Amino acid sequence: MGEPGTKELLSLEELNAAVGLRTGRKHVLSILVENKAGVLTRIAGLFARRGFNIETLTVGPTEDAEVSRVTLTVDGAVHPIDQVTKQLHKLVNVIKIRDLEPTGTVQRQLALFKVAAEGGARSELLELCRVFRGHVVDVTRRSVVVEISGSDDKIEAFEQVVRPYGLIEMMRTGEIAMSRGRGET
Amino acid sequence: MRAVDAVMECLKAEGVDVVFGLPGGANLPTYDAFYDAGIRHVLVRHEAGGGHAAEGYAKATGRVGVAFATSGPGATNLVTPITDAMMDSVPVVFVTGQVRTELLGTDGFQEADTIGITMPVVKHSYLIQHPLELPRVIHEAFHIARTGRPGPVLIDIPQDLSRADIPYEPCTEVTLPGYQPTIEGNHKQIRQAAKALAASRRPVIYAGGGVINANAAAELTELATADRFPVTCTLMGLGGFPAANPQWLGMLGMHGTRAANYAMDGADLICAIGARFDDRITGKLSEFAPHAKFIHIDIDPAEISKNVPAHIPIVGDAKRILPKLQSEYRALAADEARLDEWWKQIDAWREEYPLRYEDSSDSEIKPQFLIEALYEATGGEAIIVSDVGQHQMWTAQYYGFNRPRQWINSGGLGTMGFGLPAAMGAQVGCPDQLVCAISGDGSIQMNIQELATCAQNEIPVKVFIMNNGYLGMVRQWQELFWDHRYSHVDTGSFPDFVKLADAYGATGLRFEDKTSLVEDIRAAIATPGPVLVDVRVTREENTYPMIAPGHAARDMVG
């Protein structure tokens, strides 16, 4: 029997209020997994079932060929992130999970921006690129492609300043994060 | 040797004595290996029946159940038993055939993405990609299924790989870096728990199916009787504490006793052991056990503080933790008299609100009376397997279970059709015991084909259908919460179960008179082979008492 067993109508507002809550605190989870088929699906499926929205996701090899690292950022929901990390631990192929503190870690993502660049705009763009320590990786008569790496904030700031020039396309990877200091992440 | 022959060797090394299954195209090589493997195989009539039979076997024996099916529809028919095993933490290894590797992903005949479909409902699963993996994977699967919090593990074997010629060397050692269940409880936490128990004035022990899975029933009784701790069990935990013990409060939850539910409501300390604070236990969560602190002992850390925050969490195996907790508790020499007031209150509840029903004044059989009669006819000793619905709740209430693994049912998923095949599996696992299935006229039809399996293999289960001509639990909810609008719940008492039993090669009986019921049940039990009894009971009887959905335990009705 579904709950609750009453026959009262449930308003859409009530329903939305019940599912729409987010705390807004961003979590960066760094997960070491066995490098086996289907592991990513298991992780992604678990997040979906528990009602967590994955914002960014990066998967890549590590110094050990049999182990991969999944780094993902999620918005903490009404339910504590604790429940998701415990459920993740139950996946047989998951070896280790860290919920990284933003202050104790170095975080990077990579972004590519294709921006319209004709006439005087071009030199302004090149100057902005220098300020943001980006690289111009492609130049044509009408556009440039700029590569920027850094934190979320930096990439968003760059996006803001180049948007007025005519942002043709933007691509961003997910975040990777490494703990500061000698210890392993 | 062929990979499938290696699979058979691995099964034998794991001590598998029976497999429930159904062959098909993609597992033809596997079935060829069964031909002379020397492992008993019970041919079921539907894969779901095979899956539930493996569950029943596992629940009755404590060993890992095994079910085989072919690819595509064979595998999708297993989805319900796999989910059921996941919800109730039943150790079962499912082995499915898959299309040849060259056909994978091409929508080949009888191809289904079995791994994808079952991913959310397995403890773990494997798609075999190389035949050399097979022996290791089989042993890993059994290890994962039976250890930690038990659960279903699925192995999907493409047809061509199962025919491969591989070198086979016995090796049962398992290395799983990401899978290391915590067994021993933290000693400091155990000492804290003992202190909390000693300080409590209104304690309750709340035990779930985890106690049965951990084989910790004796340890639970020893802990409870180290003082006069009142004990209640969930639907899944019944038999984990003897119903005959004076400290037994009865079942907890939606259809539990008032004494058990009121005790939780009034408790100052609740010691949860292998239980998960399911919504059928807590009722309205915000009003659940408002005065209590919680000790929570569970082997699965994800259960701790999932629904109710635990003050003293202890992760580990109940069988290891309970004796330590007991000796720590005894060492504190708590004052026994502190529980006098609490027991006075509990006894008052027990006296005022015993389980009760209004018996018929004529020969009509009340469903509760049927269960009492069954208890009498079996001396309370049978393994009782239930289906899902009102009959399940009445059986849980009125058959006093005194030992673990005596009560087998589908609790978490609530799978109608579980009963008959699970009883069949339990009977195969426990050939020397009496196995009785209680079903409803709705549930029984959902896997009745397994009566043929029972007849063919002389599996002598005794099935009692509580026939009220309704999908009774749904009817009850429609009566109580939906203004008596009975929408599509009348089954019209079809089919004729006596004739049907006969057609299947079983004995069919019909009981309609309560005056001779105990004798009639004894006669049915004495009849050799499988017996299906159509017991006509009161049509519109409700299961009481009840915590109405969304309400608190203290507001129980009926």
C-alpha cells in the first residue's frame, strides 16, 4: 500500500516543496574504484536513486593501473551526504571515498572557450587571456580558442568577461581535486 | 575442461547441494554440464518460482540459495526474486545465460541487458568477459552473498564463453579490496551501550531479521534474559526470540501488538539489533519513540542513522557483539528492581490489549482461528512460509514462533506469489521437517505453477489457502481509508482450487467447518505428497490492531 493511505488530494505545491530542497553546500567526493566494467554506471545509478544530482564528474587513471579515480561534485540535498557515501561504500568495486574539504584541497578544471575575435576585440581578448593565465590554442581570422584551467570561480569569471565579445562555444571538464600536503587524497 | 564444467566444480566446492532453474537457449552449455555434474537440479515451471525457491531454501537453511535461468525473458523473470532477496537480505546466487559475445548489444534473440536491469537490486553482479574469470567470480559471488549483510549476487555468462576450454585449478580464496565488512563491534561503543542499558528504566530490545541472518537468536535470548529486558521483533525477526518467553511483547509495527508498539512509544532506551526502522515499524517518523535514546547494532553501516539518528551506533556482526554486550552488562550489576515500574505498565497493556478477534457463532472459519488451529495441529513446530497480504499478518500474529528460520515470508518487497515456491525451497532444504505454506486466494495464483514442480519431485509441502474471495488487504484499505469503494478486489473465488490441485497431481481438499478444523488439518498433514487446501474463511475480516498510515504508534486502532 502506498503512503499515506489517505485519499486527500496532494497539491503540486506540496509535492514540489517536498522534493525541491537543497542545502546548497557543494561536496567534492574523491572515489577510488577498481578499474572494472560498469563501475561508473553503478556509482551514477546510486546517486540517481538517492535523489542526488551530480554536477560534475571526472574519471581517469591513477598511478596504479588497476585503480581509477572518480571525482564528482554534488549539491548536498535535504538528506545528509553521509547516506550517499555509506551507500557508495557498499559497492564492491569502490575502494575508498573522501568527502574533500575545499580549503584542504587543490581543485582544478579545464575549460575551452571559442570567442568571436575580429578587429580591435582580438587584442583585448589576448590581454584578458594573459591576465587569466590562459593559452590561446587556436586562432582564425574571426575567432580564437582559449584554454583556461583553474577553480570553478576563475573559469566562471573568465566566462563573464568574454561573454560580451561573443561567446560561440564553451566546454568544461569536471573538477579534479587533490589534497594539499604530503598525505594521499 | 569446459568453462561450464569448471562452474559445476566451483558450485560443489561451495557446498551447493541443489539448484533451482529452468534451461533455455543461452544456457544450453550450462545445462549440458548439469547432465552429469552430480548436483541436484530442481526444474521449476517459471524462473520467478526458481528464484523464490532459492530464497526459501536460503532462509530455511542459512546456506546460499542458487537459481539458474536463461537470457532475456528468463533473466527478466528473475527480477522480482532478486529484488525480494535484496530487500530481505537473503543470500542467493543467480546465474543467467547471456547471448554470445558477438551478439551483445545487437538486440539479438533473447538478449536483455540483464546486468543493467538488475543493477539497482543486486548486492553485486558480474558480466563474464573472459572464461578464465569464471572460477574466481563464482567463489567471489558466494563470498559476497553470504558475508556481511547477505544479499543477491548475479552472474551473467555469455553462451560462447561458457563453452570455452579452460584450465581449471581449484581455488576458493577471494581477494576483494573494496569489500571488507566490519565484523567485530567497537569495544568502547559496546561498553557505552551496556552502561545505557544499565541506566535505563524503560528499555526495549527491538530485533529484526538481522538477528536471524547472523544466527544470533540464542545470543539475543541470553542478552535479554541477563535482565528482564522486554523484547519485540519485526515481521522479519519473528522466531529470533521465543514467543513463549515471558519477556516477549509480540510483534512490532503496523499490525503488531499494542504492548510492543506502546512500549516503543514509552521507552527511554531502544536497543535495535539487525533492524532498519522501516516505515512499517515507525509509523509517523516524527512521532516515533519520542522519549527514547537509540542503540543501533547493525552489520550495515548505511542503516545506522538512515531513518532514526542513533545515539550509540555499533557496526558489526550481532553474533559477535551480543555476547560482549551481555558480559559488559552483567559486570555492571544493574539494579533489577528499577524495571519493576516498567513491567507493571507493560503487563497492564498486555492484559488490557491482548490479540483478539470475535469468533464466529456458527461453523464459519475465522482466519485467525485457522492459524490457531494450524498451530495446534502442528504443535507449533512446523516451518511456516507465508505469502503476502492479510493472511501473512494473521500468521505473524497468531502462530507463536519459538525458533529462528521457522518463519519465512517476503517482508520488505511484499511479493505476492512468494509463498508456494519459497515453501518448496524450504522443504528441499529441510526434507525432514514439516513445511506449511499459508497463502491467499490472490497470492497463490501468482506462482501456482510450482505445484507441478512439487508433484513431480515429491516435495510434500502443505499449502493452506485462506480463501476469502478478495484481495483482502487492499479491500481492507479501501474499506477503512477509501469509503468502502471496493475497486477491483473481488476475485469471485475462482478457480476451483481442489480441481486445480488434482490437475497438477497434488491432493486437493476444501475445509469449511471450524468444528473439525484441527482434525482436518492433521489429516491434510498426514497425506503424503503436496497438498493444497482451500480453506473458506470469513469474507470481510480485517487485520487488527493497526497503526493507520501516517499515524503514530500510540494511535493504534482496532
